Amino acid sequence: MHTTSPSPDSPRIRILGIETSCDETAAAVVEDGHFPLSNVVASQIAVHAQYGGVFPEVASRQHIRTIYAVVNEALEQAHLSLEEIDAIAVTRGPGLPGSLVVGLNMAKGLALASHKPLIGINHLEGHIYSAWLASQEPGDHHPPQFPLLALLVSGGHTELILMTDHLVYQRLGATLDDAAGEAFDKVGRLLGLAYPGGPAIQEAARNGDETAFHFPRARLEGTWDFSFSGLKTAVLRTVQDLQKSGRGMPLADLAASFQAAVVDTLVSKTLHAARTFRVREILVAGGVSANLALRRAFQEQREFPVHFPPPSLCTDNAAMIAAAGYFHYLAGHQDGLDIDVLPTWPLLTTETLSAPSASK
Ligand code: KG4
Ligand code: ZN
């Protein structure tokens, strides 16, 4: 599919995005797929921190309480009424069923009341399109170019995806066990750090020596897959040995060495795939793409231009859902008011993605 950007004179397209797949209740308005006019995220992190992770039923009930206010706030900050919105894009999956239902029903109600198109979006696709969002002035914006390789690294997913055009996805590989973000969260917990582990490990690693411990890098030669469970177990063993020896816990060194192992694994396989598939650019998205060591490692190589989302748009938000919604809108995609959530929806090419049979 080929989409072109509208000319400067064409009317601007404004998409309202809604995201409730996990523990953020989010709504945003994005103009022409690139420029966020508003981006409201009500985080539940404080609510879930006491459980050390996301508690599904608590999450969905928290979404119910906040969704109406969050959507209103997104429209208000954009200085737009619902009538001035062109379409409503909402995360349909993958995610927690009870959480997805809250956002989808809100979006259906808005679509019904305003007679605007409803567009169901895959959350992973949303993360990818976060790299199209501008953080700066419109003139500074350079959208990613095809063919590109997307490394998607979030709390639930770690995938390498080849894109030859908008909305066309070919999954090359994925994690066989823990996602990269999940590994950060689990290692954070065993190091006694706060939830979520990713930002906490990044902070703890700041003054650490990344060569202090040599943790394994699972290469999985001959595939484009990843594995992080062996690394997590190696950190656990090292922590247990240190505890037994009574030598104290060098937290900064452990965090830095673990982080370096994750970064190394992700960067080396992504570069290898980028060379093999002769892509023009690399795109890195998902919560872990906020990681400074990962950004630095990709920026230090000179072989491929690398796109990252603006830092504030790496973790879950609705601007990314609206950005993906814009490209679906341009392609004429629209869903019926009878669509269900798809909690385990894989990211597939457009044809399968928009087919009603794309069930869980
Ligand atoms: O994309 P996201 O917000 O939610 C999912 O779709 O899963 O990703 C959340 C994940 C968590 O595992 C969190 O620990 C990780 O992203 N994360 C980070 C950083 N910020 C968030 N991991 C490493 N470094 C960070 N700075
Ligand atoms: Zn996410």
C-alpha cells in the first residue's frame, strides 16, 4: 500500500487515539499522523507497585474510573470537540482482556455518538508508529523510510519486524521466553529495585562497571529469535552466590552488566538482520527503547540510520495508537461497532490484520 502525505493545503486529519491494553489509561489527538496535539496518560504504576507487577482486575477497574476524564482532557488540550475529530483509533489487542474492553467500549460509544469511523489498532503496530511522531517543530521531523527493520522491545514483546511499506509487517523473529522489558522487570525485582525494573536498572547502572560480571548473550544462531531467560537465571545465580559469600551486593555493577548483556544481544542481532535484509533504516520502539544505553549503542554504529520515538512516547500512550490510526484511515480501513478485543493478536500484514477473521 502506498500512502502519501497530504499537501500543505489539504485539510488536516485529526485522529483521537485511546489505549487501555495494560496499566496506562491514555488518550491523545494526533494531527496528520505525526504531530500530537495532546497526549494524556494516567499511569497506574503507583497502584500496581505494591503487587510488584500489574494486577489485571485492579487495572480494568482503574481504567473504568479514569477513561472518561482522560478522553475529555485529551480533547480539551487539543482545543477540539469530538465533531472536529476525523476518526477514533483504539487498541484492540494484544493486552489484558478486561483492560482492552474498557478502551474499546469507550471508543465505540464515541464513534456511535459522533458518527465517526472506528479503527481497531494492534498495540505493537502502535509502538512501531510512535517512531513517526514528532517531538519538535514540524520542520524538524524526518519520518522513517522503507524498507525498514523494526526492533520492538516492550514489557510483553521482543520482535524483529521487516516493513516494506506502511502497514505491512513481516515478523522475522521474537523472544522464545521472556520479553526484554520482562527481563528488566524480573531482574529489577531480584535486585530489590522498584517496579518497573527497566528505569530502575538504568538508574542503578549509572555508576556501575558493565564489565564487572560477564553475563551470557544467547546468540541463537541461524534464527532471528531472542532468549532472555538464561540471562535472568545467570543474574539470579550470581546474586545467590554473592549472598552466600557475604561479600555484599555490588548493585550498580550487577545492573550495568545485566543491561550491557541485553543491549549487546539486541543490537548485534538487529544489525545482522538489517544487513541481511538490506533495509534502509532501523526503527526501535516499545518501552525498552527509552533505555539510554540501548539508544547510545544504536547511535554509536554508523551503518544504518536509527529512529527512536521521542523518549516520552516510548512507553504506552495513545498518541502512537492515533498515529497508526492515521495510516489506516488513509488506507480506508474502518471497523464495525461489533468488533471484539483480541488479547493475543499477533502483528501480521494488513490483509490479515484488517480481516474480521483475525481472531485470537
Ligand atoms: O511498551 P511498554 O510501556 O508496555 C508494554 O507494552 O509492555 O513497556 C514497558 C516495559 C517495562 O518492562 C519497563 O521495565 C520497560 O518497558 N522500560 C524500560 C525503560 N523504561 C521502560 N526498560 C529499560 N530501560 C528503560 N529506561
Ligand atoms: Zn506497550
